[in-house]
Amino acid sequence: MSGTSVDGVDAALVEITGHGEKAKVDLLAFDSYPFPPELRARVFRLFNPREARVDAICQLDFLLGEVFAAAVERLLKDHGRRMEEVDLVASAGQTIWHDPQPVIEDPKVDWIDHPIETRSTFAIGQSAVIAERTGITTVGDLRVRDVAAGGQGAPLIAYADWVLLRDERRGRCVQNIGGISNVTYLPPAATTDDVVAFDTGPGNMVIDALTEVATRGALKYDKDGVLAASGNVIPELLDAWMDDGYFRRPPPKTTGREHFGVQFARRIMTESHGVPIEDLIATATALTAESIARAYRDFILPRGPIDEVIVGGGGSQNLTLMQMLAERLPGCTILRHEHFHIDSKAKEAIGLAIIANDAIAGLNTNIPGATGGRPTVLGKISV
């Protein structure tokens, strides 16, 4: 898998016995392979509609398929495994545009007698290429079926959170802080019908963009939150950024770099002329923490208790961010995935494997309370 930060390909070798709530999941191997810098830059150009050309999208769709296949091959080689030992490959692809809000289209032809309501999302990394190169059945393009079923197409990982982390007595928020932050709420003794999940807002994406500016490209992220710790949070700026309408919108909801990406970072730098960049990084870090805490207050606590918050993703390594989050969530025990013997770096890739394993079995693998879509089986299968 490749996330919103596009910093590399995460590959996990997972052994799964059984399906659904009875599944037993073991991580056998994991590695992360960085994108070549030029390829990363080419992918980033596709995020801008003014620069994304159809020929470039088509070429990179197949090129990323080759890269994903190479990651499978390298992982198996590095850990002494053979292709023949693997039953499935799961891939969500690299999302380059995500617009799940409904649009009504008039088809203007007499053989279609009703308006068409459509939503859209688009990911590259052709799963047919992965299947062809590896010879392994591939379940790919996992988001689109949920969008077709009226959903947001995200967060997909809510299904895996339910499989791995539900508890009979405790209410748990499973908080991923990647480029975008998303939460899965698992009330005590949750069934899939009880699960709620949504994107809380920005994760590392704005912080990363500001860090690149502060270090003139020398750093791609704020390691351990050192830069944020050297600055001061500016309350007036934080209040202004938190006034964004996304934070008030009730779930199900998703967001992406279209809203909280490089353009957002550029705008706040323009609007905050003269403010030290370290203060902007500190305030952007506080924005991530505050938007998470407010989402809990407004949309989760009315549904049930929050006893534990389980944090994963790159943001869990940002010590300043974790401190800010703890300050805003008094009374909650904050844990990392490792407390449950889950490698937080591998968690998302493990989740895709769980979805693919259950999709092949014909089980519904989206969570209606997460995406808003009708129950359905996710993925396109290339054999």
C-alpha cells in the first residue's frame, strides 16, 4: 500500500486463518520501500488538476502497478519466501483524486429515464499488472465499490479495526494519524453495525509541507516533533483554522489532500506572513490534536464511552503531537498498537490483507457506519 504522504510502499506478509470475527491474524514479515524521488514527484503532480494529464495518469497507473509488484517480489525474496506460498495480494492503490460527494447528472438521452447520481474516487497502481507479474490472485482498487454503493470510500481500515481490536467491556477509539487522520470507534461488545469511523481532519500532511519549507527540503517530516517543540502555538491562528466547516460536518465523512494538503499549507503561510515557521509548525501540530479531540467530543462521546485511545500511523512517532493529544483527552488511556502486539507501521497493510481475505470469501467488508455506503464486498479481483 501507499498512503496519502506517498513516501513509500508498505508491504506486509500476513497469515490469516478463518474469516470475519473468527479470523486469526499473524504478521510474518514487513518492510517499507521508499519511492524513487522522481517517481514521487510525478505522482504528486497528478494531485493538481491543472497539471494532471490523461497520458501521465495512464502511464503512472501501470508504472505504479509494476512498483507494487516489485515490492511483493522484494519482500518475499528478503524473507526467504516463494511466490507459490502466497494465495492473495491486496492493494488499495494510490489515490490521486477523491470526491465522494454526490453529483446529479442529467443524461440527456431518451433511453435513460432518470437523473444519475454519481460519486467519484480514483486510484492508480494497476492491480492487473500486480497479478500478471507475480502470478498471484490480486484484490485491488478497494475503495471504488463502496463509493458505487453510496459511500465515502474511506476509511476502509475500520473493518480490520473491528476484527483486531474490539473488546467486550471497553470503548476504544483507534486513531490513525497518517497524512490524514481517521478514527474508528469500537463501543463495548461492538458488532459491525455498531462501528463508526470517519476522517477527523489533517494528520501529518500540513506539518510535513511546513517542515519541508522550514528545512529547505532537507527533511520530509518533523522527526519526533522537534520543530514543533521549538515553536509556540498561536491560539488565534489555531481558532481560525479550526473554524473550517469540515470539522462541524457530522460523519460519515472523509477528506484528503484536496482539502488539507499542500494548498492548505501554502494558504496558511501566505495568510500568516511574518510568523516564524516553527510557530506555524507548532500550530499545525496543535491543529491535528485539536481536531481529533473535538471530533471525539462532538461525534463519539454522545454514542458511548471512550476508555482507551489506540494511536497508530506516522503521527504516533511525533512526541510533541502525542503530548498535545494527551493534554486534550484527560481520562483516556492512550496506547499504541504495539501494546496489542500489532506493528503500527504495518497496521494499514495488515488491514488490507484482512479485507482481501474476507472479500474472496464473499463477506461484506465495508462498514456502513464508517463510509455511509450500503454493505458490500470490496475490491476488484485479477486472477
